[in-house]
Amino acid sequence: MRKALHKIFKLYSHVIINFNGIFIFVGVLAVVFGDYGWFPNKDIYAISQFVYQCVIPILIAYALGNCMQGARDGKESERLRFGGAIAVMATAGMVMAERGSGIFGAMFLGPCCSLLWERLILPLLERVKSGMEMLLRNVVVALTGAVLAVFSFYILAPALSAIVGVVFIGTDYLINHNLVFLLNILIEPAKVFFLNNVINHGIMVPLGLQQVNEHGSSILFLLESNPGPGLGVLLALYLMKVKKRKQYASSMFTQFVGGVHEVYFPEVLSNPWLIAALMGGGVTGTLCFSLMRAAALAPVSPGSILTMMMVTERDSFFAVLLGVVLSAGVSLILGLLILRWREDGNAEREGVAVIDHPKQESIEKQSSPVRKVGIICDGGVGSSAMGAALFRRKLKEMNVIGIEVNAYAGDQVPSELDMGICQKDFRKMTGFELEGAPLYEVESLMNQAEYEPMIEEIKKRNGENI
């Protein structure tokens, strides 16, 4: 059950991540042209509301309807894309009946329509005589979409609206009674176990978008994405571990400005007591947001201070900045206390980069030249993207050419990779394995020096002098 739920929320998070630009677009329009924006303009603001209520649900439905099976080859894509078309028609009925629940309707209808197409309709169409496939396929798609649109309008919309209403009664209760900070007690530990994308894009963003439809903004966008707790922990490590200050300074910039929170996960997992510092910082920041009624108009992704301020309500700028500063301060103080307490036990780790190589038999089986390298993380857009850029830079420094390096999510790794690289803790937490190629583990994807043994292995397998 746990794995099934994780897989579903991972699917949602992958789809929503792809639409981050649209969310930011809507947030910027609301900040600038909303009723309380810098330059109020009802016509332009109406564009953002139309996108929120209609365009985004349709996009989510189409994407989920097409990617449910995770197919990669052209044949499978042709088979599956009609699931997205059916999902769009079904979601149209949902949006017309209840725009406020359109996003949740799309998240339900997308996977359902994909499975309906793949498991029921497609097998039936494959039995049709040659020459009639296109006609029957289009007729069946249209009729199925029509039936589901009517079902969504009269049955699903009222039912889902009632369910969403109950959820939001609880959420509003927490917000109105300044108790939403309790969520950070669960969010901060879950983040360091590489569930940050699932929490933010799979749970907080859909709930927050619903609140935007109801109230115009949402505090939920600020919870997981707050860079303050991570900044405080990294600053504590910077002050306590002199030999690694250069690395921590780079990590602070990457996390706070770049929004890549994964850079501090290995440090926290190596000293789990630091989770308490993150929890203290997260609770403090959210309590400040709650007491000062701070909210954002769109998802904060990536969790950068720049993105956060870009989509924050005009009247919430000071409150958000104060919440981030306070959360960083509390996590810094708690982090220093924990590190000082645990200093003797962790002293031997300072300045040491631990690299776990793949098993020797795995390397022996893969002696062919390396042409394609994958840097792998949970979402494929944060630490792995930056790690891929650093790896390419290191290849250039070591005069190695002709190597394609890309970032991938753990569940979207292509089979043609010649070498894979991931964080040690990511593999430990998720049980990730790579078939047909060696998988290297590093302490941090942000540490360029840890890539040198892999590049030496590439040179050896490619027959270059080393």
C-alpha cells in the first residue's frame, strides 16, 4: 500500500513539476495585476484566473492520461496518447460543473482514463478487422469522452466537491487557529528522505491551488519550499567544520538562491539529530507565516528565495522574509548545539569524501565504451540537473570528450545508459538499482571532486591514456 501511494504521488509530482513555469506565470500576473497588485488590471488578472481554473486542469488531465504507463518508445506513445484525449474530454465536464475542484478532478480522471484506454478499450480495438481501426478508434474515443464528460458533470463534480470541502474544512481550521505549523513536524523529516518533490508537488501544490481558487492565495505553498531551515543547518555546518567551509558555502548558495534543497540531505542523514534543527526551523517559519497571514499566489518551485518572493502577495513580503530569517536562525542555533554535542562522534567524517563504487563484477560485465552517463535523483530536475552540469564541466577539465551526460528521475532512467551516478543516501532510502550498467554512489552530487574516479573509469573503458 505504501509503495502504491508513493508511486501515485510521484506520478503527480512529475507532471506538476513540468508545469512549474505556468504556475509562476499565473503567480506573476496575480502579483502585478491582481486586485491588490502593483498595477491592478481586471482584464489581465482574469487571464491568470482562467489559466488556474481551466487551462491547468486540462493540461494535468492530458499529461496524466498519457504518462500513466511510463512508456518511452514511439509505438507505446501512439497507443497511450488517446488516454490523454479521453481525460481532457472528461475533465471538461468537471471544469464546467465545478471549476473550484477542476485540478483534483483532473488528478483523478487522468490516471483513470489512461487505465481505461490501456486495459479495456485498446484490447477491444485490437480485435477489429484491418481497415476499420481508425474509424472505430475515433468513434470510441469520442463516445467514451462524451459519456465520461456527462458523468463528471452530474456525478463526479458534486461528489469530489464534497470531499474537497471536507479536506479544506480541516485545512482552514489549522490555518485559522494558527496550527498549520504542525505540518512541518512531518514535512521536514520526510524531505531529507528524498520525499520533498512528492510532498510539495504531489500534496501541497494541489491543496494550495484549491485554496487559491477559494481564497486567492495559500500559505501551503510556503511550507515545504521554505529555504530557511536548510540554510540554517548548512550555516551551522559551515561554522563548525572548518575544513569543508568552501563546500558548505557553495551548498548554501545552491540551496538558498538556486532552490536545490537536496544538497543538505546527505549531511542530515549522516547526523540524523540535525532533523530536529530542521523541524525547529520549519515550525518557526510557518508559525511566523501563519501569525502574520503570509501567503503565496502560486507554487514556489524551486524552493528558492527568489521564486518565493516572486509569487508572494504584495502585502506578505515582509512576513515571508521574516519567516525565512527566523527559521534559518532557529535551525542555526539548534544545529550548532547538536553539532557541538555530537562533535566527537562525527569528527572523523569531516573533510572526507566517501565514494561507494559499483560491485567489481558489475564493472567487468560493462567493459564497453561509455557514451551516455546518467546523474540520478528523485525528481530529475534539482540536484541531478546541477550534478550533470558539474559532471560535464569536470569532463571538460579532464579533457574527456564525446560523453552525453543527462539528469534523470529515479523512475525514468532509460535502459541505454552506460554508467549511472546517484547519492549514496538516495539509493539507500529508495532501494534504487540500475540494470545493465554500473551504478556509482557519491556523498553529494554537488561535489565535483567526487566525480574524478568515475571519469577515470570512463577513460579506462574508452581506451584513453590515464
